[in-house]
Amino acid sequence: MTTADAIRVERPTTSSKLFAHTRWDAVPAAAGLFHLAYFLGLFFLYPHAPLWVMLILGFIYSLMVNANINGVGHNFIHNPFFRSKLLNRLFGIMESIASCFSQTYYNAAHMQHHKGNSDRQDEHGQTVDWLSIYRHGHDGEAENPWSYVFLSLFRGDVGAVRTELRKRNNGDLFWGNLELAAFATTLFVMFLFNWRYVIFYFLPFWYLGHCFSYLNGYYRHYGANPDKPIAWGVSSYGKIYNWLFFYNGYHAEHHFRPKVHWTKMEAFRQSITDLQKQEGVRTIKRAHMLGFLDPDLPKRKAGGSPVTANMPLACRDEPTG
């Protein structure tokens, strides 16, 4: 199989006047709507349900934040669901309220992630990827997973994201700020009605959800090869996991070709399997959030990355826009 054969990507098409790529995108769109309903439902249920019920529902919300960011929101970045630009903007606002962060700001940070692909530090100690697991590491090593998981939410550079959005000159900065205002206003109204709910119940579970997301992100790149496009990510192929996360478990494949639609990911993987084996792409059996339980987890060693070999680049990545 030639490299040209390996990078051929089949794009879904549809005659739908609503959906841009395929009617199957109704599924992640519905999942996003369900998340919003669940988020609002927690607020109204809180005064009436027993504490043990609310604790279970809060933990489920944390898992939903993780799944939404890495499933619905992630696919929406690479392949916006709708033909209408306005409908995509409105869906972004809905996503922002459901997960309580800006979908458009997430877009900018995620595109930066694809520019660097969890790259190692340069000679000045910087990384292109703001989310790189090497960004706060030492001696060329990936950062400790638990500091990455629990601190990453507080490390975001809002100013850098705004600068990136302003460069686009397409209204993204306005819509991103509108998303921030939308979820902040929602939380403020909730606070006025029940401040205990927001401070002592919602915010801890919201933070936990983002920690789960960063835990996912860490093990989607730990043990990968930042110097080889086809091995930029680590993949996990569990069926249920990938159904829930809309095939973001195919993470090596996703970084190799970010515009592959989630409905085409299995077929794309089959088309490059031989090349992946040849280039040593890392895979794990568990969902990425449980990557720390992987029996073949590479050891973290001072003075080097967990990748055991540096091999030449296989091929170039496609644009991620």
C-alpha cells in the first residue's frame, strides 16, 4: 500500500437541507440537546431529590461534560453539523451553556492543539500546542498525569485564545464572547435563586468533568510519537466507548487526518492499518480515561519521552480548519 492510498479520505455527502455532511449528525446534535436538558434539570431537581440521588446525578453530569467536550463538541469543531452558519452559531451557544465554557474558545484552543500535536518543548521551553502533555514537563519528559489533570483547567491563557480568534476576522471573537456571556448569565441566575446549589454542588461536579476531559486528553497522547504524524495520537477501539464519544477513541487516526468524519473513522482505520503497524502506532485496550490502568503503559523516565524510538516522518498532515 502506498502513502497516497493510505491518506485517501472518503467524505460523507447528503442531500439534507439541514445537515452539512450526513443525517447521522442528528445523533450528536441530539446528545448535545440532552446534555443541556440534563444541566437545567439538575437545578430544578436539587431542592426536591435526596442527597444520594443528587450525588449520583452530579457524577453522571461530570461524565457527560467529558463526553460532550470530547465527543459532540469535538466533532462539531472539525465538521460543523449544519448547513446554516446561524444554526451552527446557535448550537455553539447551546453547547457552551450545557458544558459551561465557550465552544468557540474551545475551537481556537483545539486548533492550536492540532498545530502542535502534543509537541515536545523547543529550545526555549515552549510548545506550539497549548495543551501538550510536555508543556509543563521537565527534561524532555511528559508532565505527571495528575498535575496535568487537576491543574490544566486553570492554565488556559484567555488572552492568547482571544488573539487567535481576532486573527480569524470572521466573527468568532464576538460569538465566543457571546457564549461566555450566555453560560455566565445562566449560572448567575441560578446563583440568585440558589447560591448553595451553584457553589457547593454544581461547580465541584463541573470541575470534575473537566478533569475527566484532561485525563482523556493525557492518555490520548502519552506514549505517542510527537515526531511522526501517523503516530501523533494513541488509539482505543472499544465499541461502547467510541459510540459514546463519537469515535474520538480513534485518536491516532484523527490526528493523522483531522477532517475524517466520525461515521467514516472505522473505514479510514482499516485503510491505514498496515501502515500503522509498520510505523508503530500505539493502541490501548481501555478507554483513554482509564489509560493509567494500561498494563503496557510506558515508563516515565527522566531525560526523555516515553517513546522508545524516533522514526522518520511518514507523511504530512492535512489542514485542520
